[in-house]
Amino acid sequence: MAYIDISEEFCGDPEGFMANNVVMQWIQHEKAEVIKVGVKYIENAVVQNKPDGKACFFYLKPEPPCLAVYWCPYAQNTLKSAMLGNEALFALTAAVTGCSVGLGSGKNGNQMMCHVNSAQVGVDWKSVSEQEARARQAQSQDAQLRYKLGQDLNLASPTMYRSNELDTMVTFYAVHGLNLSWQLCGLSYRKTGGNQYFHGGVLRY
């Protein structure tokens, strides 16, 4: 299976690209900083509801064509954050299946982005029921974000994006114009077969 670089196409219109293609988050990076990324697509993969769409993934790509992005790290049972500013117009975080992601308020594009995971809370409540475990985990995560970022945050909770089948993946990102407020977005998708995907759309939170 071949992976083919199409970073130039992505960099030309990042928001439009996310709306029309499945873009998975495969980057693992532990430090909150500005990184450079590119996009490759998976040859012969199919996006069922986007005839011209491609199944793609982000990867670290220091050489052009590439896009500078803020990176918000992830760690299990931890809240991680990154301070966004005007060094880049795009921000990314690790792939999400049950975490919560939040974006705080600020001025002139200076805002904090957080990615929080409370998996252990879910484990502790599994003896009651799977449904209660998921609910308690989401409550814990969302409460941490409200405490860290304030009540007027932009919040993406698993109660908002998670399907009943628990097969939804989300690539969260944030965008802004220079000195303008950041907007938190999420591209949801599902893998429906060995090489087939379904684009669940982009939501603004």
C-alpha cells in the first residue's frame, strides 16, 4: 500500500481540504510548540460519501511544502495544553476517540487549547455500566476544561461527537486569521471496511 504526498494541495486550502477529505491524525509529539506538517493519502482507499475525496493522514514534514501549526499534546489521564498565538494560523492535537478538547477565550489570537483524558474515571465506573462509565469520564474531562479555561470556553465533549457504536474518530483542529480569535473544529470519520472510510463532516464547537 503506497502513501502519496499531497501536502501542496492541503497547504493551498487547509479548511477546504478538511471538508472534502478524511484526514486522520497519526502524529505523536509530546511538546507543545509550533511544528511543520504535511499530508499523505492512502492509495486505493475510498471515502464512500466523497467520490473525489481521499483518505489521508498528517505527518511531521519539516521541508516545504508544509504547514506550520501549533501542537497541543496528549497524555492518558492528564490535561495537556498549548498556548496559541500568531506564529501559525492552524493548530492540531492528537487523534480523539473519547477525550475532551477545549479552547479558551483571549485577545488578538492569544488563546489556550487543551486536550484532556480521564480514562481511569471510566474504568472506575465500569462496574456500574458502560454507559455510566462513559458519562462519568466525559463529566470529569469537561469539568477540568471549564476549571482551566473558564465557563465561556469552546468545548468539544464526547457527549457531542461520539456515536452510540463508539466507532467515531475525530481530528480536532483550530484555525484563525492573524490577530483574530481561534475557532475550534472537528472532522469526524469512521472506518467502514478494510480500506473504506466515511466522512462525518466538520463541526465548529
